[in-house]
Amino acid sequence: MNEKFFDLKKEKQDRMINAALKVFALNGYSHASTDDIVAEAGISKGLLFHYFTSKLGLYTFLYDYSVRFMTLELSGCTVGGEDDFFALVQRIENAKLQILKNYPYMQLFIDSVRQEGAPEAVSATEEKRDALAGVREAILERADLSRFRPEADPDKLSRMIEYILQGVMAENFRSGSFQPHRMYEEIGGYLLMLKRLAYK
């Protein structure tokens, strides 16, 4: 990547980033078109390749940028002495909500990278694929697990929540009705139901 990209006005940077996040998230690496990205961003293809020498270079930059940005935002979840598992999950999701206000497709893009099968894309992102999962796990390690019913496995519950979150987000985007606050109200409903089922 050409470091001069960061000399652009923030509005133009974000317009290019958001356009690429959207196209890659909805189409996957192999089917994402740089023509669609430049059309979405309202720029020329020459400008795109001036800053990102290839489609793979852009994809790699996006993933690195997304992981760094999400990690920074999620680090704020550990403020305070909260130890309720579901309250910690809610803090994580609230942090993501703030991110989606600036980068609506960032979480969907990150989820899509984990499912990506194109060898060059897998190779380019492999090193950081589990980075965000590690951040989430570190936050949830603070939870007081004694509140769970004996039959409620916190690890399985955590994976179940991840599946629910990914499913709700994908459904909202693909239906064309994405509204961050409404989506997180829906997620909050699932968390409340699971808390009532899992706690003593």
C-alpha cells in the first residue's frame, strides 16, 4: 500500500474503505470487482491502484485496518469491574455498534474473511485471522461463571452467541434493511433470552 493514502482527507479515505468493505463483504474475494469498488467510492480505477497496487493489496490492507480498528475499539470494553458474562457480551456489541456508524460493513467483512476460500486471500490474512477472537475471549475471561446453571456450558454458549450475531447481521444486510440500532435491539433480545435460560 502507498502510505500517501493516509494523506488524503479522512472523508475520502473512509469513502474508499467503505466501498471496498461493502463489495468484498457481499461478494467474497474472488467475485469482488474493482470496477464495483471504484463506482461505489466515486473514484477512478487509476486512483485506486495508485494507492493499492492490486486487488489483493487492497484486500490485505482492509483486513489489517479492520483488525487494528476493531481491536482498539474493543479494548475499551474492559473499563470497570464488570464480571457478568452477558453484560460483557453487550459491551462488546455496543463497541461494534459505534464502529458500524463509521464503517457499516466492517464486521460483515471480517466475518466473510473467516469463510473465505480463495487461496491468495487466505494466505494474505491467515496470520491475523484469530486476532479478534482472542480479544473477545480475553474480555469474556473476566466473567463470573458461577452464575451459570450446571448444564449451561459457557464455551458452547459463547459460540452460539457468535452464530446468532453473524446470522442476524448477515440477514439485515442482505435484506437491504440494515439499521444498526434496530439490529442491536434484536441482538439484545436474544442475549436477554439466553441469560434467562443459562443463569441459575
